[in-house]
Amino acid sequence: MALLWHYLNLIPLLKVLTSRLQWQRQHLQFYRRRFKANLKFIKAVLRQMMPQVILPKEDDIKKEARKVLIIVKTGFGQIQAFSTRFFTQSNNTFMASRKLA
């Protein structure tokens, strides 16, 4: 019984400790890498969705990715609208892995 009481007191402590962990940096890094890896595919689908759009051609992939994000933000308003239309157009999500395993 004492062990159960100790365990039940430990759960709130663990919740407090884990809430202080910073997972955000790792998640952002993952999404940045995934977006840059899918950039060619995203641009190809954007050309189909918005034929009038002028897509950037940069040597630096970071600058190119930023410009594509600006196009998405200004052209669709909300990322959910872009995501839905992207899936409808390509039958894929824009953040899905492109590697064939």
C-alpha cells in the first residue's frame, strides 16, 4: 500500500518535470529538414495549383524555402487550406517523407 501511495505522488512530480523539457527545438529542426527535403515536390504541386505564381530559384535552399513559405502564406491564408488543396492535387501530404523504403 505504501508503494502505491509513493507511486501516485510521483506522477504529479514527473508531470511537472517533463513540462519543463524543451522539445520545441528538435521538432522545429525536424520540420525544417523535412520541408527542405520536399521543396522540389512542393514547388511542382504549387505550379499545378497556381500556374500564375513565379517560384523562386535560389542557390541557397534556406532562402528558397522561405520564399516558398511566403507564397504559401500569402496565397492560401491558412496552412490548413494549403494542406487540404495540396493533398487533393497530389494525393500526398506536403510534409510526408519522399523516401521509398
